[in-house]
Amino acid sequence: MSAEALQKAVRLALAEAADPAKASAMQAYMKSAMPFLGVQAVPRRTALRRVFAEHPFEAAPEWRRAALTLWREAEYREERYAAIALTGSPPRWGRTLYTLPIYEEMIVIGAWWDFVDEVAVHRIGPLLREFPDTMRPLMLEWAHSDDLWKRRTSIICQNRFRAATDTGLLYACIEPSLSDTDFFARKAIGWALREYAKTDPREVVRYVAHKGITGLSRREALKNLPST
């Protein structure tokens, strides 16, 4: 399977699943300069699972090239969703450090929550679990980046870790953004703390009070907890 053949198959499958009447509303909701075909999430996932199953790759390098081809040559936003989906199919190829440059490109170029959050939680997070000696220093570096989306990634990448959360890393990634007034930075802080509160609510309450976290981040962090 070549990257170009997969790209052709993905485009055909997405076009067949599209409802063009929904495209403009989807584009407006996402505030996207890139147009949509009008493929909603469930039919998109169904179509892509079928395409990926029917067009397997024999080696990881060509698979990585296919993901980048889909991403870089996308004409519609759903094609970029397909590129991200491909990095998780098969999961074993997406969970190697060789894929890290792909994820970094998707985060920096994608620069919006629909792309970044999927990559942060479902791609960078698993890499952090499997390669902490490499990924922990990198997340600390990203936490101090001028790039908002790298910082957001460092904050939310542990959102599925629950009891395995490295709170030292979490707090170290949050703290460079505590003074940031950007909505997506504030939301990321609150979201990450809210997820950890499912495991240790008392610790989250303590941390929020200790750091004097207010506004959106505080509301999000304590959203599902009894009034304090």
C-alpha cells in the first residue's frame, strides 16, 4: 500500500459518507478556515476503520509517510482527522518515538483544539506512559514553550492517567501557564485538574487553593466536586 493509494481511498470514503448540507455549519462551529465535507464523527470513524482495514501497510515508514501525506495535502478538515486516526491504526506503530515529529507537526500546524486535544490525550499521553525518560523532559520543555498548543498538550496529556498521574509533572506543566489569560490555556488547566479530581479530589482542592487559582480554571477544576 502506498501513501497515495491510501489518500485516494480515504478521500473517496469521506466523500461517500459526506452530507454537504452540514458542511458549512461544521466549519462555522469549528471556526475553521479549512472547509468541511460534512462528515460527522460516527460515520467518519466507521468509514476510516473500513478503509484502514482494507488498505494495510507492511512497514511503518510508509505508514508514517501516508499519515503525513493525508495531513499536509488535506483539502478538507476531515482529511486531517483521518491523518490523526491513521496514527492510531495500528496502535503499536503510533506508540513509538519515531512518530513524535508527526505529532509535533500536527500540534503546531493544527493549532486548534479539535486536532490538538486528540493528539495530546491519545498519542502524546501513551508515549509519556511508555517512554517517560524521554517524554517527561520534553513535556517540561513544551510547558515553557511560546506555542500555546504545545503548552496545552503538556498540561492535558495525562488526562487519562487517573491514579498513574505524575502530579509533579502535571503541576510543573500547569504552572508556566497560570498567568496566561488565553481561554485555551485556562481551560486546559481546569480540565486536567478536573480529570485528576476523579482520583484524588482532596488533592485538587488543596492545589487550587494553594495556587490561588480563580476564574475559568477554578470552575473547571472543581466542577464535579461538592461546593468548597
